[in-house]
Amino acid sequence: MRRFLSALWAKLSNRPLALCDSGDVDGITSAALFLRKYPNGVVVLAAPSEVNRSWWIKSLSWTFVADLPCPGKVLIRLITTGPTSPAPRLSFMTRRRLLSPHGNEGP
């Protein structure tokens, strides 16, 4: 309930809102970098399973989502594993794809 109220307060006060993974270093680091860039921003930490089943996470529009499934309305999304849908306006991948000997992208 506290996370919902924090997110609602951020939207009502027109502050940047981030959604980051609470279960790994990538998500926590991304949250810290978001707060460094936007000191007046609000970060909500959640698990990937919560994003898929939470109505309020899916209903809000997010400024930044890191290391989580895309909840729908996202301005910037940081992906540290692989792409999922729906796609946000701007997306970054941190895992580099290796080129196969035939010149095609590998896994």
C-alpha cells in the first residue's frame, strides 16, 4: 500500500517515477542512478511477478523501468536480459550479442 501511495503522490506532484527490480543488483543500481539524475524522483521497487499481476503498476505511466517486464506505459526502459513486449518509446539493452562465424547475430 505504501508503494502505491508513493507512486500516486509522484504522479500528482508531477515528479519522475521509476519502477525497478528489488531482487538484484542491476535493479537497485538503476534505482540509485535514477535518483542521482532526478533527485526529486520517486522509485518503486518491485519483483517481476508483481509487475505482471498488479493492476496499479500496469495502470500508471512510468518515466523509467529497469530490469523488469514492461508494464505498458514507459518512457525509458533498461533491459539487462532480453526484450519483452510491449515496447516502450526508448529501450536500452546491456547484454551484448556475439557475432557468429557466419556474420549473423548469435544468442
